[in-house]
Amino acid sequence: MTTHPIQTICCIGAGYVGGPTMAVIADRCPQIQVTVVDLNASRIEAWNDPDLGRLPVYEPGLDAVVGRCRGRNLHFSTDVQSAIAQADIVFLSVNTPTKTRGVGAGQASDLRWIEASARQVAACAKGHTIVVEKSTLPVRTAETVKAILAAAQGATPDGETKSFEVLSNPEFLAEGTAIADLEQPDRVLIGGEDPAAIEALAGIYGHWVPSERILRTNLWSSELSKLTANAFLAQRISSINSIAALCEATEANVQEVARAIGSDSRIGSKFLQAGPGFGGSCFQKDILNLVYLCRHYGLDEVAAYWEAVVQLNAWQQHRIARLVVNKLFGTVTAKRLAILGFAFKADTNDTREAPAIRICSDLLDEGAELAIYDPKVSEGQIAADLEQPAGDGGHDRGGWQLSSSALEAARGADAVLVLTEWSEFAAIPWVELAAVMRKPAWVFDARARLDHGVARAAGFHVWVVGQG
Ligand code: UDX
Ligand code: UDX
């Protein structure tokens, strides 16, 4: 199959991955028409909002990129069928959450949306179409996608021929730095079988990514590399958090330990920040998926090894909630606690698997009254995340309310918990907070990013993750 230069791209899924990725491709390849489609009409409407401050995804720099390309060669639409029909390449960027029921519940990925999208592509595509798996998928998902597409290949009633090639091209972007990660990636990974399709996709990235950073592998290596990269990153966080607990029990300081080990070039300094555990849409989901795959292939010891990374993460979050209760004289019932930060990390409004969810839920179970402040997360999102589990109405759960600043959240509170490392928290006026709080007042710094000297001087008792 000969390739002609790619002229049109369709991306199914206008989420955290599809939106920013396509915006950067459109920005760097003005000659290519890029259409991002989604079933969710209100999401598409938000992507088309004339006010660039109201895009559905918050990413530093995204508004400028969308502002440059939207209407020129970047389009957001709900017309999935015609976008597929016109596309030379279709990216599948739909969500792949962990299954909540049925076979593999709690671990396996739910592939219903990937399958539905593949079927839609099979039905609507015209001519030769390259289908790219952008979503993170279990190893060998391409087989499913290929089987669905193969069934539609061949001559069509209108006398044309339909053909497909499947590639895997996982994203490695981190939320909050998505635009920088897309513009200067460490590497772009393309897995596939057909050299022409691989080169067509490599040609798109080649507009701005140096050629030595575009890696080509077989399909299965590409799918597995994505899961492995996230598993290794998450493992570092669980490793340092396990040592943080030990530091607290001894007189060690985890930041000092992290610096000492991180200076060893074989270990490296990144991803050694102790905290309330990892959140985000990927780490837990991808490791559980890896665990499921290992069990499927009879590799129980390998599965248990990786599962421990997730277990330690949950333990760290419960540990922090328990420790808050202990420090506050063993009870937080009816006590007001200021929660600063709800997003799973700074510079995003995303709360998927945020450590704040588990920590706040534990404190609500203990009867606490939470005053939550986050610069970007909406009240509706927090409400959805903290919703009481069905059938759990039998005890006096605490309550929560939204606050519009750290100071407001702290008014009348016994403690301030910092759960997200928003940069503005570094400048909290501790003296002002101390003045409006009940004494003894506590600061629990789960991110170890505050100026503890100032807080202590203002009269606070201070707990910092990983400091003995
Ligand atoms: C991504 C990846 O796709 C996922 O595999 C990765 O592990 C995490 O990040 P993300 O972009 O964050 O997902 O997901 P989300 O923000 O939920 O966006 C997916 C979009 O696809 C949604 O807007 C949803 O409406 C849309 N969708 C889903 C469709 O348009 N069609 C479908 O059939 C299913
Ligand atoms: C991650 C991967 O980094 C990215 O390559 C992949 O494509 C998607 O998953 P993301 O989830 O957006 O990206 O965020 P990341 O910056 O990796 O942080 C994940 C979680 O780990 C956050 O909750 C963060 O606070 C936490 N973290 C990170 C730590 O607790 N300590 C660290 O040292 C680093």
C-alpha cells in the first residue's frame, strides 16, 4: 500500500488526551485538517466556546494553541460519521476505565468504548484508513480492533475499496504539562506492522519532533511499553512513600533521603517526591490492568509484585487520614477541617483517583466537617467524588462545603490539610490563618511544599509527610 501525505485526521474522544494532542498536531501541521469528535455534545460545545477560558480541559498554554488553530485546521464536532469518512487517519482516544462489574471487575479495562469506536470506523471509513490506538489499552487489544476492521474490509456497494491498518501510538503526556510534553516529547512511540502506515504517522510527528526521538516497535511492544512506563513511575512513588512512613517513625527526613539517593545517576532525581500517594486517571488503572494481564498468563508472582504498588498507595492515603484523627485527640467528629487542594496534582482541574477523595471520605466517615478549597476544581465535581456510597446511610457521616480561599476554609477550623501542591499555597498567610482558627491549630502538609518555619512561628503544630 503506497502512502500519500496525510491530509485529514479524525480523533474520536475530546477528553484530556484527545483535545490537547490534536490541538498541538493542528498547530504544528497547518496543512492537515484535524477534526475532534465526541458523543458528548456539551463537551464539544465547550471546546467551541468563544471564551478560551472555558475549554473543558484546563492545561497551561492550551488556550493559546486552540486560539491559533480553531476554525483554521482544528475543528470540534459531534458529527462522528462524516469526520471518519473524510479521515486518512483516525485516532481512538476514548476512555478505557477499569471494569466495575463482570469478568475482571476492578482490574481489567472496560473496552466497550474502544470496540464501539472501532465499529463506527469500520462502518463509516472510506478508502484506506490508518487507525491509531491513542488510548492506553491492554496488550493485544489491537487484535480486537483489527478483527472488527477486517470484517469491513474489501469492496463496498458504491464500488470503492475499504482497507485499514492499525497502529499503536500511546500518549505519555502528564496533565498540567500536556502542551510542553506534546511539543517537546522525550519520545514518540509508534507500534505497527505496516511500514507505510508507520511512516505516515511518523511523518506527522516529524514536523516538530527530532527523528531520533520517534521510536518504532511492533504493536505489542508499544502497547506494553505504555503500561510498563506508568507502572515504573507509580512504583517509584510507592517506594518513596513507603520510606516516608519509615522516616516519620525514625528521625530521618524523606526529602533528604530522596536527594541522597536521587544523586545516584542510576536512580535519578525525578518522581521521588513523597506525598499523599499518586492519583490521576492512569497509574492505578494501568497497573491493575497489568496485574490482570499477568494473572491471565499465569504469572501470579509478577501480578502480586505490581499489585503491591497500588496497595501501598491506598494504605498511604488511609494512613494520613488516621494520623490526622490521632493528632486531633482521637476524634474529628463535628470538627471543621480545612482541605486545601482537591485536584490529583497541581495545575489541573482533574480529580480522577485524587488522593483527596480517599482522605476526605475517611474523614467524613469519622464525622468531620470539611471546608474544601481548590483553585480549579468545581463544586459539582467534588460532590460527585464525595458522594456517599449507596447503602451506607447508617451512621453520622460528616459534611462538606466549598470555600473560596484558604483563609475562608480555615475560619473556625482545627486543622489545615494540604493535599495538592498548588503554588499559591506556598504563600499562605499563616499568621492570618492562625488568627481565625481554633487552638491548638494544626497544619498537615501531605505534599511537603509549605514554609513550615513560618507556620510554626505563627503558632501551628506542623506535620509534614516523611519528616521524623
Ligand atoms: C485518556 C485515554 O484515552 C485513556 O486510555 C488514558 O488511560 C487516560 O486518558 P481521557 O482523554 O483522559 O482518556 O478520557 P476522557 O477525558 O474521559 O475522554 C474520553 C472522551 O471520549 C469523552 O469525552 C467521551 O465522551 C468520548 N467518547 C467515549 C466518545 O466520543 N465516544 C465513545 O464511544 C466513548
Ligand atoms: C501520568 C504519566 O506521568 C504520563 O506519562 C502518562 O501518560 C499519564 O499518567 P499524570 O497522571 O498526568 O501522568 O501525572 P503525573 O505527573 O505523572 O502524576 C501522577 C500522580 O503522581 C500525581 O498524583 C502526582 O501528585 C503524583 N506524584 C508524582 C507524586 O506523588 N510524587 C512524584 O514524585 C511525582
